Amino acid sequence: MTRRGVTRHVGLVVATFAATMLLATLNRVVFMVYNRALGAECSLADFGLALLHGLKLDMSVAGYVCIVPLLISIATIWLQDNKSIINVLQHIVMLYFCIATLLMAAVQCADIGMFGEWQSRIDSQIFIYTPSEMMASLSFMHVIGAIVYITATFCIGLWLYRLAVLRWFAPILRQSLGSRFLSMGVMLVITAVLFVAIRGGLTTATANVSKAYFSSNMFLNQAAVNPLFSLLDSLTSEERFDEYHFTSEEEAEATMGEIMSDTDSLSDKWLNTDRPNVVLVVVEGMGRMITDTEVGGESVTPNLERLRSEGIWFENLYASSFRTDRGTVATLSGFPAQPKMSIMKYPKRASHLAGIASSLAEAGYATRFFYGGDANFTNTRAYLYATGYQEVIDESSLSLDGHRSKWGYADDVVLEAAAEAILARMDNSAPTFETILTLSSHEPFEVPYARLEDKLLNAFAFTDEVIGKFVERLRQSEHWANTLIIIIPDHGYPYPASVSNYSAERHHIPMLWLGGAVAEPRTIESFAAQTDLAATLLAQLSLPHDAYPFSRNIASEEATHFGYWTFNNGFGIASSEGTTIYDCDTARSIVSTTGSMEQEHLRYGKALLQSTFYKIERL
């Protein structure tokens, strides 16, 4: 009796989970068949991978669906002797399944129908339109098809869930107290398992649409996304885009036209070739507050200090934000960070951003991204594929023998593996664009290295040494003469702890261009922003950069030179005339200012912040 009782209590939840997973798989098959024209270049094996990768988000949705059956199953453990209450609970769970199945069928149907037009899975934008507006674009056959699909899905789903109820819901009478406690213990384990499913696993990255992305083919990635997850995710994370409205749109555009003036002309050519292999190393948190620090008379980052004398050193560059997800977008898409949100967490909008990878891919470059951690974190994988990376290599596709922290593989083994792969690809005739995002200089700062006593500084010293070895490895290759290495942090770091999160010092970062493709060493004194890398690099490669409206060519004499960053909740501007920091909270006031450009700085920053959200709203 004990074993049978436990099995029945667990069975309703397990059967509900299995039924929801089956419905999601059937929906994905219908989705791919209905939109097969968009996946004409895909093989059956590709579609099989979409089904496989789609299970990640399907499990999260199934976990949510199981919450009510879980609670009712727990209730039956203690109420099983009361047949009338058990009967009521059975009717409640069946009503729940009816409502849930109908909602799932309706959402899945709308998603399948709209995908051909929207080219993305369903999200909260569907609620912008009234039912009559949505119906206006549907033909009679569309309506008939929708009715058939919803009816069929509802009937299949309800049949599956009804089997779960009839098979597993029967009450267990006269179960002993010990048996009930055993059942309760098992249900607690099931609760923990469902929590892991809902969360998307035990890694640092919680469930997000990026979990399903696996290919450079965006249709396959979209096919793997669960539409219910996409809708729920957008409903719970959508932000207001009109919060930073300082002036009229026309006035903001006029200011933007002034500060983002034509920057196509070059005051000087910094490279000796238009098509070098480009290796971009984005370093976790290594701001100038770190690289300018000395311990016992020696730099914390001696390799960067040594290398700056042989490359192009940017003395006055400012990071766009204080977070990796925002700094990555600023670096790779030339798009400014937002004070209280991250566009990377909005895959549909982020997918419309330009990207250095896509610009170089159009010019014949092969593109690839390396990261020793989980590329699903904050939807990074989805963003990378959408903005031009043909291949994303992270811990899921690496098998390395080396130290690991909670974030992933240590930088030494990752950069060593990346160097091998990069040099192998350079043997091909086509130029390559390789990007590496480091992670070891992130808390908890656990690294296989012990040069400095301070744990934080030691981690940065470790990454610096690894980068030094990486550069020397490429230098020894025959491809060095045609290689450009760009080293830039994703953001700065608050070191020492007394440094405020909004200050210019907090966001001041280094950037260094190295390699045989550099014409001669020099120091660039012009003030600039992290977002300016895109336009500057593309201009040096004689490629257009008009797709990057927030990125300026640092090498242009016509550009308005200043650094710009955002923090929670405000922005800062730094130029050769001083700095201005503005708080966007209810008081809306200047936090600090130096120099004579306060009003101009305010005008620049407000126009940039307001225009950033205009752009996001229209993506």
C-alpha cells in the first residue's frame, strides 16, 4: 500500500510533465512543417537538432504547468480519507487542464501563423493589436486552419491530461501516517526537480530563449524556442521605453546629428592592410583602475603595459556600462548600454542590431566566438548568432583539462584552445574574425595562479599573463604580419571599493590594437566611447559603418570626441573639457561636474539616452 500510494501521488505530476513535453514536441513538428519554406536549406538532421535543443525550454514550460497538479497531489496526501474533497480536487485539476490546454493551443496557433510575417516567436507585442486588427490580415482559410489546429491540439492535450488524472488521481484510503510522510518526502524531491526544470538547470544561466539557440541558421534557432516560454518571458521582462524623455524627438535628433556627424573621413590610416585577420579579446572587468595599479613597484598587468608600446594605445576610452551583457553589445554592435535594462535580454529586438561580425561576414570574413562559460547567460548566444557570428564555442562544446570556477573554464586553457583553432583557420585563404570573452577576472576570483596576495588583483594578473602568452603564440605564427589583435574590456571594475559606480574612473578602460597589421605604434589621446570601436574598425578596413548610428570613427577629425556611459540610473560624459554626471531619478540633477562644458555635456547625454530608447522601441 505504501509504495502504491507514493507512486500515485508522484504519478500525476510525472504524467503531466510528460504530456506537456509531448504536446510541445508535436507543436514544434507542426511549426517546422508549416514554415518549411523558411527552412528549405535545412536537412532532416537539422530539424532533429531543433527538436532536441527545444527540449530545454519545453522542460521549463512543463515545470510551470506541473505546479497546480503538484499542489493538488500534496493536498491529497493529507485529505485522501475525505472522498467528497478528493472529488472536488479531481474536478479542479480537470478544469485547470481544460483552461491550460486551450490557452496553449491558442498561443501555439497564433505563433505558427504569425511567424512567417514576424520572423520571430510570439511575444508580448501581440497585445499591442486588437482582435479586429489581427483578424484583418487573415483569410477565410487561415481562420478555418486555426480552428482546426486549436480544436485538434485541445482534444489531444485534454485526452493526455485526462489519462494522467484517471490513472493516477484515485485516492489511497487508509494510508498510514508513516506512509504519508514518505509520500510527502518524495513530493518535496519532485518539487526540487521541477524547480530545476523551471530554472533551466543548475548553471549560472537561468532559463532564457538563448538556451535553445544552437545554429547560425536563425530559423532553426527560432524553431527550437518554445512559444509559450517566449511569450511568458517577454511579459515578465518588458520595460518601458519612454522613461528617458528629456526633449522633443526633433530636438534630440538634431543633437544626435551634431554629435554623430559624418565620420567617414580618416585623418590617418592606422593599418597597413584592408583585410587583416581580426582577433578581438574582450577582457572581463579589466578597467584602468586595475591596469594602472602597482604592487611593490610592479604593474598588476605587466604584459598589457609592455605591449602598449608596440601597438595603438587608446588613452581616453570609456566603457558603456558596468555589466558584461551591456558592454558586449556596446563593443560588438556599437549600441549604447541602458541604465536599468539590457537589450540582450530582449532577443527579438537585439536580433535587429547591427554587428561587427555581420559587417565582416558580408566582406568575406569567417566569424567565430569563444567563451569558457555558458553562452546562454543573459541570452548571449541568441544575440551572437543574430548579429553575425557563424559559430559560438562555449563550455558545452569544449572539453578541456584545466581549472574551472563557477563561471566556467579558466582563461589559460580557453585561450590556448582558441589560439590553436584560430591559427588553424588562418591557414585558409579567407580572412577570419575571432572574438574571445574571458572570465577568470570575475568574482570569486579563483584562478590557478599565485603572484599577488590580493585575490582580486591576482585574478587580473592571471588573465594578463594568459593574454601575454596568447599574443606571443600568434606572434610566432606566419600569419602575424596580417593579423590585428584588439584588446578591450567589457567594462571597468570598482577598485578600490571606494570608487563610486557612476564615476568616470569606474568606466575608464584601456584599448590596445596589436599585430603585424598595425602600421606603427601610437597613442590616441582623443576621448571616445566603447561604442566607437565598430565604426573605427570598419573605417580602418575601408568598410561602411552607416548601420551603427551610435558609433563614431575615432580616427576622424570631424567626429565629436567624448566618452559616454550609463549607470543605474543615469549617465556620464567625459571629454577633454571635463566630466559631467547626471542622475535620472526623480530629482533629475547633476551629481558632479568639472570643466566648462556642463550644459553641452548634458545636451549630448540626454540626446544619446533618449535616442537609445527611441531606437529600442523601433527595433
